Amino acid sequence: MTMMQTLAGKQIVIGVTGSIAAVEVVKLIRSLRRHGALVQPVMSQAASGIIHPDSLTYASGRETITQLSGRVEHITYCGNEGSADLLLIAPCTANTISKIACGIDDTPVTTFATTAIGSRKPVILVPAMHHSMYRHPAVIENLAKLKKWGVEIVDPRLDEGKAKIADSEEIILHCERAVTGKTFSGRKVLITSGPCQEPVDDIRILTTRSSGQMGRALALQAFRLGADVTVVHRNTFPCVNNVFAETADDMRRAVHRYFSEEGADIYISAAAISDFAPKRVKGKIPSGSQINLVLEPLPKLLAEVMQKYNPLTIAFKLGNSSEKTAKTMIARGAAMVLMNELETMGSACGEYMLLTRDGEYPMKGTKDEIAAAIWNTILHYSSSSK
């Protein structure tokens, strides 16, 4: 399965500073390149003492910049007419954060940062240091100052007394978001995703084979496009607000609470929300004997959301006889319905039919590719309905 080239044609300058997390940069560069990016490494002298510049040259396929020369590399890449689309500093030490915030240029990385901020190019910093340093008032204030200037900060993972560098997936998602144009900036997106689990007794549950892969793909694509994304589900996705919900009732209450307190512009119902819940038995049902489960019908959350809040709604319908129901959903206010067959549940790719008021559109590919196509359709729909 091929990876989506979400950074194809984009040039990213990666600045590396003197944190031990610099040892992770080779993998990060390789991952950026797998997403299609052209990567130019720049290192401080302190970083060169942790990892050799040749390692980054090998990973990127481009000569690592360790000192500035008469070629004015910082202007070539990050000046007003510079070729770089993004300056990513990963890892970024407390020392470098404070220097950038104070306009101090005494390393190639800080000079690239001053140049990029001055030319208003996107800049992303990925802090990595001991936790006590991350809590220093000056570091906190300087991070806040940089955010006011439009610099994006990818928060570290706080673990074992250290503010560890964020995972590569999260860093790349922020890079993708920085260079996409943020067409959904300022829009709030609420997604329900994955299976629900309805308790049969204190041990057993009734659920579905839904994996949540489509919900994840839709959520991450919305983040790439600049949206403020909340997902109600049982899992944890990077870069979005995760709201835990186990049962259909949990999901229903969480969705209504979000609409009442926050509001959402776009609602995507990608979850396999339970249609029925068994009448729960206390304790454990004894094994070895035949039992009858009483299944009680549950409220239709999708209908409640469309009727009460009227967001731009994208629904999903599973099964061979879904077209009639999908058309009914469109008639009742859904902007579009994605129809898929049973075989796609839990799989990484499949065939789909997207139904809108304008017609039917077949789709085929990985769930990441389908999610991107759906968001393109949402963008077209939003533009045409204004």
C-alpha cells in the first residue's frame, strides 16, 4: 500500500539543535521524504556534537548546513523570495527557544528562524528538554510570545521527567497542516467514530467489527486542512480533541453536550453507533445454558443532531440496500451520505458511493484517500452553498 504524498512538491528546512532527541531526526527526515517532501537539514554546533551531519545528509540526500557562508543560505531558503515552504526546528532546546524569542542569531538554526519569521514563512518548533527546563518561567513566556507571532509549537510528550520530542506522526501532521493553506481554518468539526460497546452483563459486550479507521482518516484530514477537530470514540487520535465514549448512550450524551456547549459547523457520523442495547444482566451470565437476550431499540443520534442543531452533516450507510435509506437521509437534511459494503468494515481500503443532492459519485482507494476525497467534496459543497 502506497503512502499518500501529502507533502509532494514542498520544501522543508529542518533545523536541528543540541538536544539528545536529535538522534530521532534521521527517522523523521526519512518519514518526511516518504510523504513527498524535499528536506534540507540545518544544524547548530551543539547538535553536531550529538549526531554527525553526515547522518542527516544521508537521510535527506542534501548536504547538511552547519555554518552560513557567502551563499547566504538563510536568505536562499527562508528569505522573502526563499524556496522553502516551511521551517521546522526539531528538536528545539530551551536555549534555542529563548534565543529565537529574543531575536538572537548565533547559530545557523537561529538565523534561519529570524529570517523565516521576518519573511512570514510558516515556522514550527518541536521542544525537547528536561521537564524542569520546560517549566522555567522564561521558557513558558517565550513559547507564549512565539505563539503570538504565529509560530506553531508541537507540544512534547511529558514522560520520565522529560519533555520528550513529539512522535513523528504528530510532527508530520503539523507540517502538513502548515503547508496546505488551512482551507477549513476557524471551522469546528465533530466526528463520531468506531464501534460502541453495549454491556450484556458485567463481563460480556455486544459490539460491531468497526475499526474506526475511516473516522481516524477523516479526523486527521480535517486537522491537516486547519479545522478544530473533536472526535467522540473509544480511541485516541493525534492532534485532535478526543472525547471518550463507550456505549451509544455515552456517545449520544457527549455529542449533545458538545453541540450545546461548543457548537460545530460540520458533523460527520462515521461511528457504527449501536441500534440496539441488550437488557443488562447483573453479574455474569452462567455459561453452558441457552439464554435469550432482550434487545431494546436506541434513539437515532443522527436524526436528533440534524433536527436540533442543523450542522453540515455527512452520514454513513452500510449494506447492499443502503441507497433508499441514504436518499431519505439527504431529503431530511444530510449534505452527503457515504455508502459502503459490509466488506469494507475493518479493511484498509474499499469501494464506496458518495451520494449528494447533485448525484452519486463512486470512490475507490485507501481510507486516507477516501477521506481526502470526502473533504474535497465538503469544500466544494460549502463554497457552492454560500
